Amino acid sequence: MKIARVIGTTISTIKDEKVRGRKLLIVRQSDARGVKKAGSAFVAVDLVDAGQGDLVLIGEGSSARQTDLTKDCPVDAVIVGVLDSLHVDGEAYYLKTADNWGAE
């Protein structure tokens, strides 16, 4: 799994039948502390009702197709968790508060 931040949303009215009804969010991978951007933005299927600015856990590749909702679906990335806090080497780097919402 990877840590990423939700930076936007997207809507696709024409898509594969197996992903109809799924929320698609734009995410960008973060470093291990959830602070620095790492890599390009990409689209992930949201399985946990994440929102703008949330720090999330991403499953990619064949792992993205192992959930009950995405089994045999043409997806490459899924949001499988929303982080409430992030501690690295005993230091707190992220705590979800109203101040984080909408952050990029």
C-alpha cells in the first residue's frame, strides 16, 4: 500500500459497466510522512468515502482488484482507507482535523 493525498475529483459518465456507480478521486502519492508530494497525480476508485484533502491508503495493480467491490474490474488503484493519524519514528506527522480538509 501507498500513502496519498486526495487532491481532486473526477466524473466519467461513459465508463466500463463494472465501475459504474463508483466514486473516482484524483490522488497524488505522498512521502512516508504524508508531507511531500511524490510522483504524478492519478485516479483511484474510492471504496471508503474519502474526501478532498484526506490522507489515504492506496492499493495498486492486482491488489486493487482483490476487494469485494472491485473483483474482476478494470481498475489499477483503489482507496482502501482514510488515515486519522500518521506517526513515523515516534513523531506525529499528521492528525486529521478540520484544518487539513482541502489541503494539498
